[in-house]
Amino acid sequence: SAKISEVMKASSSSSSRVQKSTAKKPQKASGSQTGYEHEVKPGETLSDIAAAYGVKSSVIIEANGLDNPNALRVGQKLFIPEQ
């Protein structure tokens, strides 16, 4: 998809710690929303992830029901809504 290519290009050309292998094919959430699955890597912050996908942190927080967005775990899978 063009969005994945865009995310990959942005992450490889920036100093973001989001790695190419973290973006996967678009997924469907439990509703009808489409987006991406992202696996949290060591050292990543919610801000890093949001910037790599071009979305606001609040969108990721809401989509994943995160109670404490500062407590991401390595290996945690996040749904990133496509916008």
C-alpha cells in the first residue's frame, strides 16, 4: 500500500527509532476501521510511533484503550488507525 511505503520512507529518512520491520499490512479493527499493526520496539515512545505513521498520539491512545501511554511494553502490539 502507498501508506506503508510512505511510513517506511519517513522512518528510514528520519532519526526516528521506528524500524522498517514494525509496520505490517493494513488490518481491520473490530469495527470497520482500517489501519496498521505496530509492534513496540525497545526505546520507542508513543510520540515516535505516532510521528512515523503521521497520526496524533491521542488517536493511538483511543484506538488501543491505553490507560497509561507512558507504559508501553516491548513487543506490545498497537493498532494504528489509517487516516
